[in-house]
Amino acid sequence: MGYHSLGSLHTYFQDFAYQHPGRFRMANINIADAPAKTFAELLSGPMMDVYVGQSKRHWCLHHDLLCYHTPFFENHAPEKGKQKNGKLELLEEDPQAFELLVKWLYQGRIDDVSDMPMDKKWDYADACQKLYILCDKIDMPQLKNIAIDQFRKGCFEAGLVPGPEEIKPIYDTTPPRSPIRKLISQIAARQIMDPESKKDAAAYRMCFEASADFAIDVVNAIRQGTGAKLFHDPTEEVGCVYHEHGTGQLCQVG
């Protein structure tokens, strides 16, 4: 488990099973606000079999609806003239995160972590963090923003934050200057600087070793969080502060 203690308007063209003059120009508004006719058209076309995670959890989804939300799925269209469904494997993604995506695809909303019992908040926050990464890959910025807000809220309400095992995949799969990197590095910096925390920077060794970006982001977050306060000059120290001998042992230098 973790810590050791809510877009732009995108427009493109998409063909539907219904006959219509020319190509259908579609605005990527929230599906919950789409006219009934549009929603019916989106559910009238071919289907796509999507397999998610190492367990290959299976969803059979409407391809036109997928394309309504993001052009990512346009490259995975079922073959024209064939009855067979299209197929897409997302074996590196998390099934719980994809489950949230499916709810958004069809309902235009996901659950609010504030409505969940305490023992469910962290798991939901963790799923939203993975949903953010999925949305980043498939170009769904609106849902990505919702996911990161639910993640933050879930962490706060659960009183937990991600540990190294959750942080490393974030830096492995997101680009530099990603908002979630900023959030995660600030969380880590706060944990390191918390005088009541039993963990120090060594707790994040695996993340520092795996990503120089993480190390730089954490140092910059500490600098920002402390107001860039200048430390005491260590070259002004007098005596044997940096000598190698026991405390209280007679120093043979000088």
C-alpha cells in the first residue's frame, strides 16, 4: 500500500452506422450532455473487444463511442465489411483504472471519493492515479484532470500518500513536467521534510536510483517549499566537525 502512515474542446470527424450526408462533425463534449440522437448513433456502430491487464480482463465496447472521446481508438477500427469485432490489448494498463474509464465513456462521470467509506478511499485514489496515466496515454485531458483531483482528495481523506512503489511507475510512464510528477515530487519532499515522519530521503532510494528527474524534482520542491532559505555555510564550521574519529575522542589535528 502507499505511504508508510476535475478541457479543451476537441473536434474531429467520425462515421456512424446511421446514414447521414457527408461526414459527421463531432464535438467532444461530455457524453452526459450529448443529444439523445447523437448518443443513439454512437451506440449503433461496430463493437470492439478490449483486453486489459495481465489478466486480460475483457470489455466489449462501442467503437464509435470510444472515438467520440479520443482519436486514440480510431487506429484500432474493426475491419469494414466484416462481422468480427475489432480487438485491442492494453496489457500494461490496470483493469480497475479502465473500469473507471468505461464509466466515464458511457456516463460522463466517475464516483467521488468523498462518498466512499474510509476503508475504500485509498484503493480508489490509487485507481485514479492509474487512470490518470491511462488518460495521458490515450489523450483524454478532461478525465485526466478529474482523475488527479480525485487522487489528491483520496490521499487527503485517507490520510495516506504514495510510497516509492507507487511513485516509480509514475516517473516511468509520464513525460517531464507532467502535472502528476509535480504533485508526486511535492508529496515526497513534504514527507522528507516532515519532522514528525520516521522516514527520510533514504525511503525513496529506489526512485532516486531509477529517475534523475525525480531526484531533481524533489530537490526543487524542497527549495520551493522552504522559500529558498539559505543554509548555514558549512565552510565556516570550526573544529573537527568533518573529521573521522569518535565523538569526544581527542583530535590529533591542529
